[in-house]
Amino acid sequence: MNVMEGEQGDLREIEFKLQQLISTFRAEGLPVPETLKKLERDLDELLSGKT
């Protein structure tokens, strides 16, 4: 595995944990902070550009 694959794997793990956190907010009936929504969008964009 090269460095780029390792970095993408790390980003995928961050994306997964972020999605879990956002799901928890929603399950608890809490509003999802805009900063988390933006981070999710930005991360999705970054990862989709790398694949």
C-alpha cells in the first residue's frame, strides 16, 4: 500500500466516524451542527475526487 492509499483509508475512517456522529445527533432528535454538515460534504467531495 502506498502513501496515497493509506491517506484515503484514514479519510474513509474519519468519514465513517463522522457519519456515526451525525446519525447519533439525528437519532437523539438533536439538530446537526452546520460545521459537521459542511465537514461531511467537504470530505465526501474530497473522497469522490480521489477514487
